[in-house]
Amino acid sequence: MTPNPKQLIMNLLMAADDHTLSSKEAVGSCKLFGIRENNVRVALVRLSTAGMVEAAARGSYRLGPKAAALADDIARWRSAEQRVCDWDGAWLVVSTGGLSRSDRVALRARERALALSGFRLLDSHLYLRPDNLIGHAEVVRDRLYKLGLDAAAPVFSVQDLDPARERHARKLWKGELLNASYRQTRVKLESWMEQAGQLDLEVAARESFLLGNDAIRQLVYDPLLPEPLVDVQERRAFTGVVQHYDQVGRDIWRRLLAQLSQAPAPQLTS
């Protein structure tokens, strides 16, 4: 699946060591995916207007104020396993019953915050997840609010769900499907890395981006469930392979961007 130019530019900025991207690099990178220079220009203007990117220097862009916090949170996928602790059966709960649904922007931010933090809907207004993250309710509450959950939403821990809700809660995540996805993506990444050295640089860059983008997104939205809801060792093996793949992909893109930096600069306006 070909990424749209805004998505590609944002992903490249988040992956860049210094979170900056030149016009030449943006145009050359998007060209690998069949995206025309004019579409890159339009994407940069729209991202700038939305506060997602801003000028870092002449002909260079960096993450804007509206993207920096989310980018920092997404980058936490690399240390996700370090945030997990043993599960004693308690649940973290978010109540959205008193929140407005008429503000579509706030609703999207709320839903994204809950999804990124691994919460699932238990009933009409109660979301929950296992309380197996270090720092428990206090830390998770703070993260949810930073990600866009309404500050009026209560976030708390419970240990005494009734038996029916307990059974329902444990089925909210499809553990076997998660386990299968860990294995399948891990094998796909390992197979690609075995033959990556034989690929043309541009082909390797394009393929590494597409495969890596999907794998990292899988980790970013992973609920970090405990045993017995998922196979934790399978998830850790998957995470380790994605971390290695990420380094391989970064090396490929560093070489490509170094090549692109030697090309004449396009005349982009912001």
C-alpha cells in the first residue's frame, strides 16, 4: 500500500535522528513511492498550516508543536517491555459517560488516546485494560491526558469485577490472533533482512519503509497484555526483531538520504 505524502513525511521526520527533513530529502523520498513533487509541496504546506511541521532552516523542516508530543509518545515503542509489570488481576478503568460526543476533534483525540494505551470498551461508557503497567493508574492517567483524553474523564483501578464482567473483560482482546500476528510479522521481517543486502538501495529503502511502518504501528498499538491473555515471550521475541529491523532500515535510509542530499534542491514554498 502506497503511503500518502503527509503520512510519509511525518514518518520520515519521526524516524530522523534530529527530527529534521530537507526539501530535497522529502521530494526524493516521496518519489520512491510514485508521489509527484507538486504533491509533496502541497503536503508540506498543509502540514505547516496544521502545526504538524515547521521550518527548521531554509529548505528544511522539523516536527511542529502539534506533532512533537505525539511523536515522543510513539517513539516509546522501543522501550515498551520495560513499562510492563506482573499482573495481579486488577483492571484500569476509564469512564467516558459524562463526556460530550458532539466535539468530533475531541472525540477522535479521546479514541486515539484510549487505543494507544490498550483500552477496550467493556460496556457503553466504561473502557478498561489490565493493570499491568509500571506506575499503574497514576502514570497511565497522566499519559492518557497528554494524548488527548478529556481531563474530566475518571481513570482508576478496580479489583472486584463481577464474574460476568470479568469473563467478558478477558475476551475483549483476541489473544490467539495477537500471538499469531507476532509470529507472522517476526518471520516476515527476518526473511526480508536475510536478503536485504542483495537489493538496490532505492528498492531496499522503499520495502524497508513499508514493512517497518506496518510492524512499528503494530507495536505502537499493542495493548501490552499480561499472561495468560497473550504469549508474552512471543511478543518479546517480535519486539526484539522489530528493534533490529528498525536499525537495519535506518542504516538504509541514512545512505539514501545522503545520496539525495547531493541532488539539486527543488524550489518548495511554505
